Amino acid sequence: MQVTRPPGDARAQGRTLTAHAAKRIANEYLASDGLIAVKATHHPLGAWVVSYVDRARPTEMLDGGGLLVTDEGEVLSVGSVPGEIERVLSEHYGWTEAVDLSPEDEADVRALSKAASPWGRVLPDLPSVPDRDAMIPPRGREVMALMRVPLKKVRVVIVGLDPYPNPDHATGLAFSVGRDVWPLPTALKSIHAAMLYDEITPPVHGDLSGWATQGVLLLNRALTHDLNRKAGAHLALWKPYTDAVIKAVSDRAGPPVVFVLWGRRAEKVKRLIGARHTIITAPHPSSRGRHRKDFVQSRTFTKVNAALAKPIDWAAD
């Protein structure tokens, strides 16, 4: 989500707070929780983006996002989901007009978001994607799956291939679309059919973010798609990065994870997954004919829940 200040808005005329003042205000807000502000980066929409750490453990990375301190001195909480800063400021000020941020401003804010991300220290840098104007999902949303599910909260990984080639469909979560998308893509129709076969009532839309909130990482092998090229053109570009994601989950200390590999291409990541984890395979949901029937009747959702101490509510809206 990208927004701009309406013409004539007083906040467009300059900053009214320094970085030092923004950190002081944030520290007053954080003091009762034992937290301390460490960096303030100015966002062009009229706020300071403030990251913070635990005062007792300053080198330990915290999950989630940061704080916004507006140029008027108000403190707003912000999550780590890409586009969250723009959404919070848009709602706070009532802005709706969309424009791009300058490359310099966007790079600075994205760098801060990456530094605050609970994945930041175990993953390589994001690859440089050519022809960004033709890239989907929108800039900043390619890492949505990782921002929605912190590393330590991953319980299930569902591996997809690459984003839907329709600009209105790609959201950054594998197989998921927005709630207003209809008709559903073929893969989602099959996923809903498989849910029904498992006696699960699917939602009336194709938004799978209800799974993500329960620790289901909806990870595509390629996180972007070039509208000017054929499907899968960015797979080689993203393979080292998404390999690192899967390896990080596999190597993480804690309860075993269930990896769901739909299709032969997804099954290629088996080599990255440790023996203590559960791997469930089935044909890809976009398959047709006998393979589609095999997918629908694969009992994927029942098998996943059987392997977990606490089941996923697949019907969560």
C-alpha cells in the first residue's frame, strides 16, 4: 500500500520533530515495558519509524514491527508486514491517494523493516529483481509470507511455485488471493475441493491469511513474477533465497515442522529438510484430470493436523 499526503497538507511542508526528539518520545512510551529505542528513520508521509530493543538484552532481536512517532508527537504501533507503515499512517490521517515513494525513501524504510524482521539474521540479502515495474506482487509485498509468520512461529510450510500471473491475484502468500477476487484461480478451487473432501468448510473467498496467523508459512519458490516473461522466469533468481528459508526452518530449534510439498517441483526441496520433520506430498492443486482427483483426495489437511500437537483451524476466516 502506498499513499501520499493531500496537496496543501501542513505535514508536507517539512519535519516538525528531529530524530532525537522522536526517540525521546518513543522511549517515554516504551519505558514501562523495559524497552529502549535504538534508531529513528524518517518516513516521507510524516512520521519517524522507530526500532527498539529490550534494555536488558540489547543485542537480541525482537519479533514484530516498530513504532511510528508522527511529526505531531503521537505514537502509533506498526507491525512488520510490508505496507503496514503506509496503512497505519493512511488510516491515522485519512489519506487515500496512491503514489510511489522515492527509491531512496523506500530503500531506507525497507532496510529498517528487514533489520527488525525476525528472519533478518538467518537469511541472505534479497536478490535484485530486474525490471521492477513489471514485477508482481507489488514492491515490498514479495516477502509478505515471511513477515506474516516469524521464524520461531512456523508450524507448517506449504511450498508453492511462483506468484499468480494476474496482478490482481498475487499477494505474497502462496496460493492466496484477496477477498474480493472472483472467480478463484484453478489452484484455489482445487484447494477448496480438498478441504471439503476432508470435511472442512472452506471460506467464501480465497484469502488464506487465516492460515498464516496460525503459523502456516505459505512460501513460493520464487517470490516474484515478471509480467513480460513466462511463468517461472524468476525461479533461478529466488532459489538460493527460498532454499535458505526452508533450511532455516528445518534447522531451527523447537518442535518439528510439517512440510507440505504439492507437485514434483515442490518435492525437490526434500533434500533441505531434516529427518525429524514430517513431509506430506500430493500432486499440485493446479493439476488436471486424474492428478487433480489425487490432490483433492490426498487428505493433506487431515494428515497435517495428525502430525501436530495443536491442529490448524483450516476453516479460519
